[in-house]
Amino acid sequence: MNELLVIFFCLAAGGTIKGVAGMGLPLVAIPGIAAFLDVPYAIAILTIPILTANLSQVWRFRAHSADLPFLPRLVVMSLIGIAAGTLLLTSLPARFLSLGLALVMLAYIALRLLHPQVKLAMARATAIAPAIGFLAGTLQGATGISAPVSVTFMNALRLERPKFVFAVSVLFTSFAVAQLPSLALAGILTWQRLMLSIAALVPVFLGMRLGQWLGRDMKPGSFDRLILAILAVITVKLFADALF
């Protein structure tokens, strides 16, 4: 029962972050669930909530889709990368995946703390988008989280918030659509887990509603520090599970 409450909280917390920042659902929910279950199970449970939440944001910010020339290349190559990452997900031991996810989270935290305030030119971003997309897709397929690559890349462009949220949501929607059949064929997304994934919509969307309300008053800097603190605790737990 305690584990179920923690998983519910992780889903709601991920939804809250999604509501405030337009992203972050898998960053909190997947590591939190994987701390008690395993990474493939966590990814399966988040499949439907991630798809639904991102579709809603694509629709909400559809008016800001112009002047994003890198996005098609990024999406196409990320879908190719997902296939490679999904193979890793089914072939690697659970402890190895937990360690890999912990390293991913540690890298993300370090990037958030140390990333220099530089702006990536749009022309340069469009040129390197295929390579970034493939790396992001591979990471997404193997761990369920691509943010250390994809979000850092888009953050370097210094996009306005509506464009940023639209671009991230398009990419994450593509990931979710591509992984549905891949996870099913690999035996990761079973009918039982699909039902749990649908049930997970409840805490996720409750969290999103709360996040939309909190986002009106909370300073971005304060919320970012809170996110990093939560992720740091989860990362330590995953390292402990993988190494001891």
C-alpha cells in the first residue's frame, strides 16, 4: 500500500511539473516508479499519460508552430533512435538499466546547474538536429527520458516559452506514438500494464490542474530548485538499488 501511495504521488508530482513548466512528467514519475518496480514497468505505466498530456499541449500551443526549422529533422531521427533504444531496454539487466537511468538523471542535474548561458544559432541547430534527434531517441527508448539531450538542445536555442512548449510536446508526442507498438511487441506494454497506464491518467491530470494553478504565482527559479532537489533524492535511491 505504501508503494502504491508513493507511485500515485510520483505520478501527481510529474503531472504538477508538467502543468507548471510544460514538461517534466517522465523526469519525476519514471525514476520514482522505477525505484520500487523496474524501469520497463515504469515506462509502460507512463505511456498513455505522456501521450495524452503532450497531445493536449500540442493543441494548446499550435499557434506557435512557425519558425522551427529544426523540428522535423529532430523528430524523424529521434524515431529511428527509439528503435535502437528499445532493443537496449529489452536486452539489458534491470540493475544495469537502473544504473543507466541514475547516470542520466545525474547528468541532467549537472547540466541544469552548470549549463552556460549561451544561445545556439537556429541555422546551427537545424544542421545538428539529426544527430541530436538520434541520441535523444536512443535515450528515450532505453530509459524513457530524453530530456538530458532534447531539452538541453532546445534550451540552448532560448526559444520563447510557447514555442519551447510546442516543440517539446511535438517531440514527446512522437516518442509516445512510436513506443506504443514497440513496447507492445517487446512484451513490455501488456494488457494489464495498459490498464494501469490508463488509470495513471487520474493522478497525472490532477497534478496538471494543480500545476496550472501553481504556475501563476510560483517563481520559475524556486520551482526549478525544487525539481532538482527531488530528482537528486530519486537519483541516490536508484544508485543504491543498482549498486547494493
